[in-house]
Amino acid sequence: MAWQPPALGGLKPSRAKWAPAISAPDRRKRGRAGQRERAQVVAEEPLCRTCLARGIETSTEEVDHIVPLAEGGSDTRSNKQGLCGPCHRAKTRREDAERRRGGKPDAA
């Protein structure tokens, strides 16, 4: 006898509804406007803000939202900072870990 899938017991198959991964609306600047603003941040902050606070001179590689958009931060210049790659990755890991624990990220 050939294999048959188990009976669904009267249930009908249905498709799962798509839901966005984050609940906050994406308010990032895209395209040329985003590129111009990124260039402005890098020009104003050519050195990583976190490294500079520790007395280390490291070039800015990433433009970071100080308060993440997912936490209600704005996409304005005052909420952006220049960070090197390692500092940006470390900050992102801290924020993600804090969100998984159900709290708000520490400002660091």
C-alpha cells in the first residue's frame, strides 16, 4: 500500500498571512536623499564617535541611528552618528540582545 499523509481531521489547508518583521514603520531615507545625508554625516564625523571617546582614531564606516528606528528613533541628522564597522556591529548586537530580553537598549 502506498504512503498517504495523515488525515487533517476536517481541517482545510490555508495560507499563512504575511506580517512585517518589525512593527515600526520604515522611515529611512532612501535613494539619493539617503546617500546625501550619509555623505553629510561622514563629512561631519570622519572618525568613529565611540572610538574617539576612548582616544582612538578610527575612520567612520557606518552611519548609525543613535536611537534605533525600531525603538521610535527618528531618521534625522541629530539621531545619526558615524561609527567604525566593529563599533557598529557591537552596538547592533547589544541592541538586538536587549530587545530579545524585552527591554530597551542601553545608550552606549
